[in-house]
Amino acid sequence: MKKNGVIPWWMKQQWRGIVKVRLKWVKNRSLDHVIDKETDLKAACLLKDAVNRSSTGFLTAQSVADWQKLLGLTVPVLRFLRRYPTLFQEFPHPRWASLPCFRLTDTALFLHSQELSLHQTHQNDAVQTLSKLLMMSNSRALPLHSLHALKWDLGLPDTFHKTLVPLYPHQFQFVRSPNGVVSIQLSRWPEELAVSALQKSNEGGTHYREFKRGQSALAFPMRFPRGYGAQKKVRTWMEEFQKLPYVSPYTDSTKIDPNSDLMEKRVVGVLHEILSLTLHKKTKRNYLRGLREEFNLPHKFTRIFTRYPGIFYLSLKCKTTTVTLKEGYQSGKLVDPHPLARHRDKFYHVMQTGLLYRGDGSLKPQENNLLAENDKLRSEDSEVEMSDELCETELSE
């Protein structure tokens, strides 16, 4: 922590005595809509990948019966598969005619091939994303099962541990803990990647130049719910918070007082950086909770999401808890979508309409009765809107 015997400038400003304001949760309908839409999109993509991995080339209704919670669905998996016949073709099992099976349609195979091509083209992006996530962890390593839970959010290939990691032995290596848990660890420290999204967005600005000289702090972009930003007590609180030194999530934080205001801003910075690494600037709260110790986060760190509603939005849409980085969206759309995120939009369009993009960008209609069946299934499975109010027990640990 000391450099030439000198204590870092930000270590001298750990305590500011900030009085925190408790804010009421406010529903964000546009972000709730995004979460609602992408829940089905993610489930369909994961099922597509599961079919593709299957040695038989299909999945049986029996094998996916217990996947509902795993996929984050609010309806049974069998009903979900039948809702999208544009992607999943149903047929009887070769041996047991009463057992429904599902294979990928030509449309789904075409979209999958496009996705693989994008993963290949943007392989360096995936390597950097994985590297930066590992760089923020205490041991520069993360359990493979934790990374698998985040692979869709991070934009990693489905079998990244087999198709991506082995290609970069100078960057990654597999390690096994004494209890048998397999992790991916950095083979080297890529100093050029130790720059956070917040630092990049401020590069060239006055605050960033002052930050580099150790004279100032970086401020997080704030988008308060309507009516909050103008409140004097909220504005004063946030101004004091923004004046705190910014500690890069790639800097050792073990010497920071865990109860200090500086540690709270450091925690906000780590969560901000993790969400910035995701394609859709959001992920499930439980995925982050599973990495708490690796990222040196306090036990009740998820309270940060409701304490800073100008930075994060916490949603209980689709019977799960999702946290979103608000600056990543404008009018319900990603501000800077990755090519893979744009491909997922195309995938979702095919799911909903039964239309397939041609090579020249035009649309190819599918069978009309397919569209009618799609509409009927979606109508039958329409869900009741959740309450606008979140209870305190759901938002607390």
C-alpha cells in the first residue's frame, strides 16, 4: 500500500462523516420491461446452447422438467419450449412416443452459427472481460462454477472453459483448491487492463488529470428517480459522497477500514465496474453475492443498490432480484450495445415474430399458422404485473 514509504493520498481521507439518507424505492418501468424481455431471451439462448451441447442433438421434456428456476422462468420449461416453435421443433422420442423431444430448427441453427462467428470475431473482448473480472478478485482467481453463472451476462462463449481459456495459456490457467473446486486464475497481471470504466469515461477531462496526480476524486454518473435529485438533503449527501477519493477496483483494498466511507465508495466502484463488464449492464444479485469474499465486499453489500438509486436500479421482476447500472440505458435501450447484444436483439425479434433476417437485412416470413400459435401461447401465459411497492424484507439482506 505504501510507495517509497509514503501512504497513498486516498488513505488519508477514509472518514468524512457522511450522513446517509434513506430513500424510498421507486419503480422504473422501462428497466423492468428490459428485464422482463431479456429473461425470456436468456432462457431461450441457454436452452439453445443446451440442445447444441447434447450428444443426441435434442432434449427431452423429462430432462428439462427441473430447469425452471435455473433458467429464471415463471412458466414450466415444457410450456416455454412450445411457446417458440420458430426455434425449437417438437417431435416424439424415437423409443417412447409419448415423451416430447425438442431439437433446434434451421432458424435456430442459423442464428447459432451467426453467434459463434461473433464470438470468434470479438474473442479479444471476451479475453479482456474475463481478465478484468479476475483482476478484481483477491486471489486473481474465480471458481469455474461462479463464472459459468455469469457467462451469458459477460458475453462469454457457452463452453468458454474449453474453447477460449486453453487458447491463452499465457493469460489463464486452471487451478484446483484443496477441496476440489476448479478455478480459473490469471497467469500474469495485464497492467494495461487495470483501468476501470469510470476512469475511461473521464479520460482527458480535468477531473481525470487531477485524479492521476492524486489531487481529486472521480464522480459516478447519477440518474435519480424523478423528484429525488432536487431534494436538498439528497443533493448534499451525494455531493459529499462524490468528493470522496475514488479507489480503483484494481487496487489492493485490504488496508482500508471496512467501516469507513472510503470503503463504501470503493464497494460502489467495484459493483459499478462488474456491471460495466456485462453486455446488458445488469445481472442477478445472487450471482454477485456468491463472489462477495473474492471481491472483498462487506457481508451486507447489496444494500448499496438501494442506497444509491442514482447509480443502480434493483428490480424484483420475473420472481428474481436483478441489479442494473442505470447509466447503461437511455429510454429503455442500451447506450452502447456490443455487437453480440445487437445479435441477441435479432434473436429476440425472431422469437417474438417468427421472422428471420435475410443476409441483406430484409425479413423472411415463416408460416402464418406458426405466428398465430406463437401469439396464442404468449396470450395464455401473460403474467400479472408485480406490485409497484417492494417490501423492506425483500430489499434487505
